[in-house]
Amino acid sequence: MSPLTRVQARIGQRTLLLTTAALPLTGWTLHALALHRRLAATKRDPLTGLLRRDSYTARARQLLARHGHGAAVVLVDADHFKAVNDTLGHAAGDTVLAAIGARLTAWAGPRAAVGRLGGDEFAVVLELPADRRAHRLEQLVRMLYAPVVLDDGRTVDVAASVGVATPDVLGTRDLSLLQRAADAALYDGKHSGRAVQATAAHTTVPSINGRRAGRPGTAVWGRAA
């Protein structure tokens, strides 16, 4: 074997070794990327595409810390949602929930934290200065009351109750306290067709795990906070 041939053989062996060593790394990299995508997907609700509770909470706290008195916490409950499921079916109910999620996202904008807390309950934290607050909340209510068209062409009349809590009124940036007050305000205005802004009085409403005591589903959760 000539010296040139021997050099070429050594280069070939090294190339083979490097390629073979890279295979497990490439396989692990692909696996890691797939795992990252799955984990990222779990941050969002599969039906509405909104943030799940944990991811929403983390983002919401960041926004409250950043915007302070210019921020707002908005809670939304779909009204008469059980009737939609009972009369039109769960597929229709899913369409309504997805529509609410899309409307909240469009209203809040890309920098907001928009989450589905569970069932037909939603939350938004966003920058919402006091001088624009009333107008923007009226806009939100109009959007939420727009009928939803189902895949089969049927139209569903929808409505939602809205409660709002803001650091400038309540003097706190604590997300749990603001959500508690917004929840109490929401139930003060249930089925009223308007967004209710929380006052100091709403912070004194007894709550269970951060939600208004006496609301459906709270009776078995534990002692009032």
C-alpha cells in the first residue's frame, strides 16, 4: 500500500468513526426536540389554544410586576354554558369555548396573558391604563356577546360575565388577591351584560382557594381563605 493510500485509509476510518459517534447524538437531539415540543404543547389548552393555569399564572405575574398600576386582571365566565351542552351537544359547547378563547386573544393582544382556568372560566392579565379601561371593557363585552356560528350553520347566542380588578384601585399587585376580587366583582354583575370593576369591598368577600365562597364547586374545596 502506498503512503498516499494509507493516508486515505486513515481519513476514511476517522470519518466513519465520527459519523458513527454522531448517530446517537443525532438521535438524542431529535428526541430532545420532540420532547421539548410536547412539553411546550402542554402549556396550552388543546381546545382553545390558551395558556393552561400554571403557564398563565407565571406570565400574569410577570405582567403585573412590569406594568404595575397600568395592568388589569380580567376574569370571564361563560353564561348558561351548561344549557349549550345539554341542548346542542358537547361539540357545540367546544365550539363556543374555542370562540371565546379566540375573542379574548384578539381583544387582549399578543403581549397579554390569556388563560383557560378550567371549564368555562377564563382569565386575562394585560396592560390596561385607566383612561382606556371603560372603553376597552365595553368592547370586550360586545365581542363576548356576539353569536357563535357552528360548523353546521346553526347560530348560538352566547353571553359572558366579566369581573375586573386593578392594582391602582386595590393597591396590590398580588395575582391571587386581584383574581379573588375580580371573581367577586364578576358575580356581582352576573348576567348583567356589563363588566364590573372590583372595589375594596370585593377584597373582603370570603373565598375558598382563591374563588368566591358559595360559587358552584367551592363547597367541598376547603375552608374559606
